Amino acid sequence: MTINIILGVSLVLAAAWTVMTARLLRSVIGLALTSMILTIIMFKLNSPLAAVFELSVCAGLISAIFISCISLTQRLTDEQAATKQKERFSKFWLLPVILVLAGVALYQVHIPLDFHLQAAPSESDVRNIIWNLRHLDLIGQIAILLAGAFGVVALFKD
Amino acid sequence: MLSPLLLLPLLAIMILNLPIRSLTQKLSVWVGVGLSLWQIVAVILLATGRGCTDTWGKFFTLGLSCDNLTLVLLMSIGIVTLTTILVGWQTIGGDKQRFGFMNLVFVAMIGMNGTVMLTDLFSLYIFIEVTAVASFILIAYQRDTNALEGAFKYIILSATATVMMLLSISIMLLVVGDTSFAAVGSAVKQSQGNPLVMFAVGIFICGLLIKGGVVPFHGWLPAAYSAAPAAASVLLAGIATKTSGIYALIRLTTSVFANNESVNSVLLLAGTISILVGAFAAIGQSDFKKMLAYSSISQVGYIILALGCGTNLAIIGAVFHLFNHSIFKSLLFVNSAAVETQSGTTDMNKLGGLGTKMPVTNATSLIAFLSTAGVPPLAGFWSKLIIVIALWQNGLHTYATIAVLASVLTLAYLLLMQRRVFFGKVADGLANVKEAGWGITVAASILATITVGVGVLFPWMFNSVLMPISSFLK
Amino acid sequence: MNDSFILLPIAIPFIAGLVVLLISQRIQSVKEAIALLATAATLGLTITLYGENINFSIPWTGFGIDFALRLYHFSAFILVAASAFSFLFVLYSCSFMRDKPYLNQFYSYLLITLAMANGAVLSDNLVLMLFFWEGLMLTMFGMIAIGRPGAYKTAIKAFIIVGGTDLCLMLGIGIAGHLAGTMTISKISLPVDFLGSLAFVFMMIGAISKAGSVPFHTWIPDAAVDAPLPFMAFLPASLEKLLGIYLLARISLDMFKLTAGSWISILLMTIGAITILLAVMMALVQKDYKRLLAYHAISQVGYMILGIGTCLPIGIIGGLFHMINHALYKSCLFLTGGAVEKQTGTTDLAKLGGIGIKMPVTFVCFLIAAASISGVPPFNGFYSKELVYDAALERGTIFYLAAILGTFLTAASFLKLGHAAFLGKRSEQNDNVRETSLPMLVPMIVIAAVCIVFGVWNYLPLNDLIKPILGEERLAGYEFSPNTMLITITVIVLVGALLHHLFAAKVNGSGYKASDHIRHAPFLEVIYTKAEKRWFDPYDIGLKIVQGTSRLGWWIDRGIDWLYEDFAVQVAKGLSSIIKLAHTGSYSMYVVWSLIGVLFVVIMLMKSF
């Protein structure tokens, strides 16, 4: 029980840091952290497939998109970073409010799920899922990382 | 035969990037030509029923599948990649630059080949993303302001699409517990309009519409197409967005979302709006590539419209138009590449009278624009005809009429383009323009031959090649 | 022999034609070699194919339209003739066309024309035949157009006339196919009822206009002046006659059950008779070598149509025999014309004269061919005309009279031509004229020799080539021995023509002016003057009508034009600029659009809740 609470709290903290930090690179690290915590939570909830998806989305895809995005944007100066740092609380205070309200609203709305739900696959070993079920995704991820690497080579080099 | 289509480009990238650059830099172009030619041959072998045993597949459980729709797409991917490489060979200066470009094209090839062969919603997302990431970098390849702006717009809207697709996949996973097409398809059928499932379907379709550049999700498209380097815009406009957006949409609406009535009405509407907005916007453009980009939006509208019609004939028309569009739109972009490299501008106000200077480009552009406008007996005419007939048969008379009238608009703006760029008096400062290099003219000639050939051979192809496409509809 | 060999007579020249077009203009001899080789190969092939019966068919477009070819006696015969003529003309052109512009196009058009002609002759399907027929029209257009600057006008005229009549052919084919329920020629056998005769007349228009009959002939004399000369010898003089008469014979012998008493038979005979007379009257007064020949090319078609129109076996045999004879002597005549043009630089009769002694071989060939066309015994033209006379006399004296009058005038005009061009006084600039080169002489000599062979031993072509076309049962009971009375009359007429010419030449002062008294005869003068001003040319009449109506329609047109030109464009531009305004280039704007779109789609999908 305690571990669940710790995980939940650290997930929220990591996510908040990801959004609020002024540097894009830090934001990337925050996102990776968030997704790792989320993965662990999903394993604990006995949903390995979702966990693997989460892992692959964040580890591979999002990072590559970030790399290309960073390469296309300009770096903030230190002054700009400092002002952003100051503004962040005033900018994002609405966020938790909206989140809570949305949660309440979703809880109130009745979503009809009155059809047969299939059981999630029972294999809990992440290696099994990555290596035996989702070869194709691995190839895709390799390709994305390659693209990211070429992007860095092509766009950063001067 | 299927898994090599993915693994060979991957292998090629790895070998080319071994630390023997001085050798591989020169070799990369030839490898690209070889790969794309091999892909075309492989498709022909597959289509004639040979090479279906997948020896490589024994080592990997990739779960690839191949039906006639896949073959059509693989064929167009092969052809357009070949032309992209030829154009890139000619237009991108410097061995190093060219080498990087080729690597990215291979990555895009992996992405597109994977997209058309896979059978899983999540893998679909990944491979769409592969194509997209390669495209971002290709668009920004020249690193000038326009290119970065175009790439940035694409990234932003693409990220929106990503969020939507992922949200949809997560809902599907919640509801179905699996993401394979078969499982999702049967669950969607069983759920019979459950709002949560319909929500997932809706946002997935929206994600794909963004990727495909359908109005009103098209904001990124003109900037991206026109800012990309010449060769990249051929790949992008010709096949990349068509595979990741339109092919996926065809696949999902036919075999996964199971011809849902309300999905169809959405598609009909989006298609019509695309056709009209694209065509009208194209008329007002003075930039060659921007006009082509809007024309692309308009033509994609036809495919979406046919998809929304939903009958077998309409879907055959959609697939056929997808193929034709990838050929003639690539051809038009190849021509724009020729004009851009030779005259240094794509502003049509500064161009004029290039027809006598660039006879091959002039002739092939004429063929391409006539095919786009649907003038018989070129390929574009037949696919539009099938679409219009299918719409009419299905009782969608208004849509059919709009489709026919819009092709007049297509003719109008492309004729305007042809006149402003190629006909008339030679514009100032263009007196010394010469025909583009052999890579571009060869690419243009290949595509023009295909357009004319498919058009002329259509009566033979209709029963033997086109009708069997519908076999994937079951 | 493999059945697919039948494709080769079409494929060889066609591919060779494309190859020639691609070869650079500079290596002329390679082009010539390829053209010679291709035509020689086709000729050899068609000779080996002769006597075979092949039915070849592969599925084509569906709907009962197959790629069906049929080789049998008649088509094989035409194939051999067409290939032989092409070979000779290519040989001739090697010398004649040397150093002329557009050479690459000329050879490839010639070869493709041969391919199309072979295809049209071989095809056993009406639609397929039409396909080749239209191809022929295109190459013809090209060949006229490359002739000389300004030839485009003539080319367009030819294109419109031939195109219009091809349209009739298309209509006829449509009706015939509808009536018969099949497009396969060998399976069609239609009665001549109302619709049947309609189909026949439409197809007949297509056929006889290809052959160059009145009133579809007016482009030929113009083309004679504009087009390269081998074209004239090749298309209007030989190949198109072969094709047109072949088609006419096919439709009247095989496809339709034509009887001697039907009104179509009379229609055909009337067209034939009018063609003979009208064209020969025009020919008589021409002052140009090539134009004169061109009018004769029209006039002689009349005999063929007359012969086939009689619907009597003897007449049909005569018509077909005349077709092959005409192709021989007329092409020979055109070739002599080309030789004269090449050596003297002109075809204007006023500037020619007395060159017979300088160009003896050409002159002899001319004499033989001219004797043939005038029907002098024992040359080939005499025998075929004799058969036509025989049949015409049986159907009606008036047709016979027209035919014999035509012969009189033909003889008179050729006497005049020969006299003016080769005899008489030689002008000074022609003093240095020499005999023409060997590649040009060989075709002339070969053809002239065949003229004599077909004349003296006329039973050879008749028994071996022409009669099998009709088959034994149709010919039963007919004799083909020359009719003594008719021969006598013919000889008298010919002698009359000679006397008339001698007398007229003396009265008018020279051979060149020998026909002037006819030209200026009362009543005839008016008609001639108007004819020269093209009053009777349906094309020019049509042009005037079109111009009149177009002026009338101009104002209406302006109004509609405004609707399209200004109104529609303004509307489109307006819409376009509105859409352009919406594309601000701001990505946040685009994201907002997309989200609105998503909202809309989701609402539409979930609206049932």
C-alpha cells in the first residue's frame, strides 16, 4: 500500500516538473522519469501490454520527437529562463484545479461499457512481451532512433 | 518476402554507417536505387503469387500480412522512392549531405513499408511515427527559415495527431485488451455504437486526417510541402503522407471500423470540403509548390470522398486514385524540382516560357496535369471516373456532381500553372535556363510513362488488376 | 506456320517506324537502310504468307471486340501489293527525299502508314479495323503537313474531310454491328433493308472517300502540290485506293447481300460515272504535272466504283483488276513526275517540254503508264476497263457511255501531258537536264514492266489473283473473253482522241495548249472558272457556311464567354482570396482548426447519444 502511494505521488511530481521546467532538455528527462514510474504502476496493476506500450512510446518515440523539436527551436537565454522560472506557478495554478474538476466530471458521466470485455493477456514478464510479441515495434523504434540520430547529425552540425 | 521489405533498408542503413564512410558515401545512392528497384520487383513477384514464403519471418514474429491493397501501396512506395532518390541525386549537393538524405529516405521507407504491412493498431502508430520523424528532418533539411517553419508546423500538428491516436489506442486497449486489427475490429462490431468506442474511433480518424492533410486538418501541409527540399517534397507529397494518413484510413475504415454509417458521412463531408477548399485555394497561389500542395489536398479529398461512399467499386476507385495520385503528384513535384533547380525560383510571377527551354519537363508536366485534371485517356481520368460512377450508383448525386465540377477547377488552376511556367514568352533573366539534369528527367519520364501506360492499358487492367483489389474487402 | 506470324506485317513496319523516328537526323543512310530493310522484310513475309488461311484472335477490350485478324486470299493479296509498293517507294525516296527537311518523320510516317494499312486489311473485327483506319488518317495528316511551309492548311483540309467521312464509317459500323449482333466481319451477313442500306451507305462513304471519289476528293489535288511527291504516289495513288476499294468490295461482297437490281447498286454506279467524268474534265485543263495526275487518280476510282457497283461478277472482277492496275500505272506516273521535278526543278507544264530525249528511260516508263491509264491495248488498263465496260453496258447504256467518254478524255489529257512535258520545244534552262538516278529509275521500270506483264498475259493476274476473291460458285457461267465489239469501239475512241489531240495542238499552237478550246468552250468556261475558284468544293462551301454562322453566333458567344471568362473567374478568385485570408500561417491557428474539426467529428460520431 505504501509503495503504491509513493509511486502515485512521485508520478504527479515528475509530471509537474516535466511541464513546469523552463529547459526543454530537463523536460525530456522529466518525461522519461514519469513514463518509467507509470510503467511500474501498470505492471503492478497487472497490465503488462499497456506497460510495454507506455515504455516504447516514451523511450523511443517521444524522445525522438523531442530531439527534432529541440533541434528546430532556439535555446533560451539565461535571463529568459529565469523569468520563466518565476512565472511558472502563476501560469500553471489552474492546472490541478482543472484536473480535479475533470476527474469529478468523468466520474459523474455514465459511460456505457455494457459489452463483453476481453481479459488482458496474463503473461507478466516484460521480456516475454517485448521479445516474443512485439518484434515489429522494436524495428519501428530502432528506425525512429536512427531517424533521430540522423536528424541530430543533419541539423545540429555546422 | 515480406520481412525483407523492412529489414533490408534497416540492414542497408547499418552497413552504410559502418566506419568506412569514404566508400559508403558514394555507394549510398546506388544502394537506394537498388533497394527501390528490388521493392518493385518484389511486389511483382508477390502479385504473381511467387515469393510468398517468408524465410526471414521464421526468426522474427513480425505478424506482417500482405493483401492486394498492400501490394498497390508497396508498388507506389517503390516507384516514388526511386524517383525521390533520382531527384535527390541531382539536386542535393555534396556527398555528405546526399548521404544523410539517403539514410533518411531509407528510414522513411522502413516506416512506410511497415505501415502498409502490419496488422496491429499500436504498431501502426509506431510506423506512422517513423515516417513522420523522417519527414520532419527531411523538411528541415536545408535549415533555412522557411524549412524550419514548415517542419515545425508539421511537428506541432503531428504531435496533436499523436496524442489523439494514442488516446484512442489506450481506450481500445481498455475496452478490448488487445490492439490487433482483428480483435479491435470484432470488438467495434460487437460494441454497436458504444459512445466510448465511437469516441476512440473518431479521434483515431481525426489523427489520420491530420496526417493525411484533409481540410480542416491541413494547416501544416502547404508550408511543409513548399518548404521541403525538392527531392523531399516528392517523397512527402507523393507517398509519405498518403501512406501514413490515407492508406491507414482506408485500412481502418474498411477492415477495422467496419463501414460505419456515421464514419462514412464524416468522410463524405471531409472529402467534399477538401476537394473544394483545396481547389479554390490552389487557384489563388502564385508559388508553384504551394499550388501543388493545395492541389494535393484537393486530390486527397477525392480519395476520402470515395472512401466515404463505402461500396466496393468506390474503394477500388479510392485505391486506384491513391496510386495514380502518388504517381502524378510526384511527377508534378519532380517538375517543380526541375524548375526550381534550373531557374532558382518557384514563384510563378517570375517564371514563364520555360517550355522551349525544358522540353522534357514541359511535356511530362503536361501529362501530369492532364492526368490530375482527369482528361482521358490518362490514368487520373479513369480513377476519377470510377469514383464518380460509384458515388452516383450509391445515390450520392450531389457529391458526384461536386466531384465532377471540381475537376474543372483542377483543370483551371493547373492550366494556369502550365501557362505561367512553361508557355508564353520567356521571362526576364531566364534566357539561359537549360533542361534539368538527367536524374530529374529520367525520374519524370518514368512517372510520365506510368501515367500514360496505366491510362492507355486501363481497359485491360480493369478486370485483371483493378477488380481483384477489392479482394481485401472480403 | 505459327498463327501469330500474322502479327508481323503490322508489327515490323510499326516498330521500324518508331525506331526511325528516334534515330538522329544526321545519320540519314541508317534511316534509309532501316526503312528499306523493314519494307523488304514485310514484303518477303507477306509473300510467304500468301496462300495461307489464318484466323487469329486474342481478347481485347471485351464487349465482343476482339483483336481478331483474318488472313485469306483477298487480304493476303492486298498485303502483298501494299508491301511491294512501300518497298519501291522507299527505294525511290532514298534518292528523291535526300536532303529534304523532315526526313526522319517522312520515313517513320511511311512505315507506320504501312503498318496501319496492313492492320486495317487484316482485321476481322469492325472496331479493330476502325482503329487502324484512324491511325492511317493521322499519318496521312503528318505526311501532308511536312510537305512544305504552309502545307498545314491542306493537311487540315484533308484531315477534316477524311475525318468527317471516317465519322460516317464509324456510324455505319455502329449500325451494322448492332444489326448483326457481332463485330466480327466474317460473321456479318446483312440484308439491304432500310437500316441495312443506311449502314451500307455510311460505310460506303467511308470506303469511297478513302479511295478518293467525288465529292470527297478535293483535298487530293491540293495535297499533290503540297505534300512530298512519294506521298502522292504512295497514299492517294496506290495505298488508299487499295484500302478504299478493298473495304468497298468487302462490304458489298461479304457483309451485305447486294443484288444487281437494288437502288444501292444504281447509287454506286452513278457515283462512279460522275466521278469518272467530273475528275477527268478537271484533269484535262490542268497545267501542272502533279495536279493533272492527281485528278486522274480521282477519275480512275470511278471505274472501280462503277465496276463493283454493277453487282455483276464480271464488273466486280473488272473493278478489282482495275484497282491493282491503277495502283501500278498511277504510282508509275507519279514517280515519273517526281523524276521530272527532281531533274528540272519544276512541274509546271509551261516550263517543261522536250525533255523526253534527255530522260529517255523516264519517258518510256511514262509512255507505258500513260498508255495503260488511257486503256490502250495490250496494256493492263485496257483489259480491266474492258471488263468494266462489259458490265456497265449490261446494266445500262448511259453508264457505258460515261465510261467510254471518260476514256476519250483520259487519252486526250495524257496526250497533252506527254506532248507538253516530254516533246515539243525545249526551253533553254532545260538543256542540261540529265536522266535521273538509279534508285529512282528502278521502281519506275519495275512497275512499268508489271504493267506490260499484266496486260499481255492478263489471264495471270485474273486467274491467280482476282478470281479467287469471288470464289468459283459466283463466277459460274461467266466468260471473260474480250468482247470484240467493245474492243473495236475502244480502239476507235482512242484513235479519235489521238486525232483530236493532233488537230487541237495544231490549232492552239502547242501541245501545252491542246485542251484550251475545251477550257474556253462556251458554257464549260463558266463552270471551269467557278471550279477553279472552288465553288464546287464541299469543304470550301462548308467553310463559308461555318464562317457565316460563326459570325452570327459571335454575339451570343460573347455573352456566354463573359459568364465563363469574367463572372466565373471573379467568383473563383473571390472564394480563393477568402480561403487565402484564412491561411494566416500561424500554427496555433491551424491547431485550433484541427481541434474544431475533431470536435465536429466526435459530435457527429456520437450524435446518437
